Amino acid sequence: MNFGNNYIKLEDVCSFIRGVTYSKNDESGNSDGIGILRSNNVDFLNNKINFRNLRFISDKIKLKEEQRLKKNDILMCIANGSKELVGKVGFCYTDSKYYAGGFMSIIRPFQTKINSHYLFINLFSEKFKNYSRTKNQGTNIRNITFNGIKDFAFPLPDIEIQNYISSLFEFIETTIDQVDNQGQNLLNLKKTLIDVLVNETPVWGNLVKEDNYVKSNYGNIAKCIEEHDKQKKEVQRFIGLEHIETENLTISTWGNIADGTTFTKRFSEGDVLFGKRRAYLKKVAVADFDGICSSDILVLRANKNYILPELLPFYLSSENFIQHAINTSAGSLSPRTKWKDLSGFKVGLPNLDIQKKIVEVFLQIQSTLKEINAQKTTLKNLKHKLLNEILG
């Protein structure tokens, strides 16, 4: 889209307000204080500011009314240990009672000069991200200042065109939210179905009854594999804990053995990998290739006489079992659990015929979640493509 020569600088269409500065001693430790937004409070991925998991500080701290987040404000991360986070923005769709924190700043648009959301779109663009990276300064803590970015220039079409572009992107973002909600609802359903199944007295509607399940334990349904291969001749990939995503049974990233690794533990396609360090992170995944993994990962293989291999990962990711893993972990900085402590966890296990019907439901849920994630990716790619084509 051609806007001609009608460009404007950032400093001409907004004010810049530093967040509340406070120290560790000012933290109140409860929600009776003042809610402060930090960089990890902002859902930068979906462009919005959320008001969950806030850091609260004493109500005696000095505050300025202008530091409170208001409708149409843009919250920017201006300092962080990660240079990738510095310069990222979130949009405030409603008035709030919360304040920007010390490493954050509010970009407050002059609404008589610019559509607020249109300004946000420009600050969300790759063009601004690349620009702000050149203005980063500092070593351990990277930061930017308003003086560093105030000269950022971007197209300013007539207000009617600004409104049109803004409404287009808001429609895409609303659609992404709807897809997100569908995915979250389906995840919640899956968790509920897993948690009522993985009990000493399992429940699954009319499918699981007292006469079609037996009392068992995890030592019966799975075997912990401890095979080591220092040569690593027949495998190409390795898995560390960082490659297993929380509450995602699919492995999407890995390391290449050719690049070097000290890991020696072998796993095979179809094995379930369970993160025994910091079990509260809920790292469980199914291997779809042979490889090598970290010693902080348990390699578990289904005992087919007791449980279908396709069902084992759902049992290992249940809230009841994860909590047992947390309770049996030892260590302060990096608590770890052991298979000998996990294997005694008791469970009521339906017979194999019933398991087949249960697996069908879980696999359908997994397939639908995959489709939803593909939709989200498509929508986000569309948004970025439009950003580049419209804003240049």
C-alpha cells in the first residue's frame, strides 16, 4: 500500500511514560498491595496485556496516576536480560487499576493525531523490531530509551485508512483469540478426562465399570529403560529437557549428535520421555524417532500385557501422577524424582478392549488440537504478511 511521502515520527504522536520504580523491599507478597505489570505479565505473543500473576508492592510506594494502564495505551518492555524481549509491545484494550513496572514504559498515543491501534500495529511490525534492536544498549541488562526510538518514522495515512487497517488487524486478532479459546477448551477437556481416568477407582462415563478394570501400579504398566550407547553410531538426534515442551506430547525440536553431546542414554521410537528433574514443568513426550537423551529424562516403555502403548503417555501426564512425581522429588535447586519411587503409584487399569475405545477418544482430541494449532499458525502468518505488505 502506497502512502506517498506522508510519514511521521514516533515522538510526534505519543507521550512516553516510565513505569513505577521499586525495590525488592517494597514487595508486599500479597494482593493487598499495588498490582505492577512486568515483562513476563504481558502476553506479547497475542499482543494483549493480561492482568494475571502480577507482582504486588507496598501501597506506600510513590505512584503517579499517569503510570496506570489505560484503554488504548501501549505497554513496551524497555529493559530485560533478553535482548529479544526489549522493544516488544502489548496493547491495553480496557482501563485498568494496574501500573507499569520499572522495566516497562507506556506509549500513550495522542488520539487526536492517530488511531491508537494503528500506532500499536506499527510498533508491533518487523520494521520497528529491527529498528529498536539497533538502539539496544547495555550488556547484562539490555535497554532502550525514548530518545533512542523517538525518531522512528512510519506512514501516516488519512484517519479513515488508519481506522480501516486497524479494524482489519483487530478482526484477525479476534479470530486468533477464538481459535485459542477453542484449543484451551479442548485441552481442559483432555485434562479432565485424563484425571478422572488415572485413579485407583477410574471413572469414564459408562465405559469403565468395577468389573472391567484391575488394581495395578506404574511398575507393572511401564518399564524404565536404561540403555546407554557411548558410540552413538546409528542415531543422529538427541533430546534434552529444553527440547520437550510443557504439556505437549509431541517432540518438535532436538539437537544433532554431530554437533556434539555428552548424553548416552538410548531411546527408541514409541518410547515415552518423562522429565524427572523439576517434574512440576510437566515435560512428557512421545519419541517418533530413535535417539539419545539426557540423564534427567526417564525412558519409559509400555508393558503391552497391561497397557496400550498409545495410552501410556496420557497416564504419565495425568495431574495425579505429576503431583506424585513432585512429592517424591528431592533437592532444592533442581529437585529430581526416581523411577523406583514413581513405579509404586497405584492406579485402576481398564482391560485392553476398553483401553482401545479410550485411546480413540484421546487420539481424536490430539488430532483436533493439531488442526487448531495449524489454524493459529496460518492466521499469525497472514497477519505478519499483511503487516509487511501494508506498512512496508
